[in-house]
Amino acid sequence: MTPEVFVELFRDALWMVLILVCAIVVPSLLVGLVVAIFQAATSINEQTLSFLPRLIVTILALIGFAHWGTQMMMEFFYEMIERLPQVLW
């Protein structure tokens, strides 16, 4: 395996992980930001208030993006199988 092939495989794997993680984390981040702005506007200092909405949004994001994420991982796996001769030789 040449260094170029390794770097390309590693870059593709990192890109896939970044996209899959962002699909779950970004909605939770946005809900946390909205709740934090609401808390600042209303002077509510409860630290646990943002936990439940973020948990619900994270679970919904997992459910919503599960099929898409699985499909993306399968395509990546098939691509790695197709590249196997290039990696081994």
C-alpha cells in the first residue's frame, strides 16, 4: 500500500465519521443553544433544564438518520472491499 492510498482511505473514513457525527450532534447543539438563550432571557438558572430536550432531539436524530447513516456506512464498506486489491498490492 502506497502512502497516497493510505492517506486517501484515511481521509475518506474521517470524512464519513465527521458527517455521521454531525448529523447527530448538530441538532442537539442547536436545541441546547435555544434553551440556553431562553434561560438567559428568563433568568432561569436550572442546569438540568436543557438535558431533556437535548436528549429527545438526539434520540430523534438517531432515529431519523439511522437509515441514511447505515446506507452511507454500507457504501463505504463496499468501496473499501473494491479497493482491497489496490491496498494489498
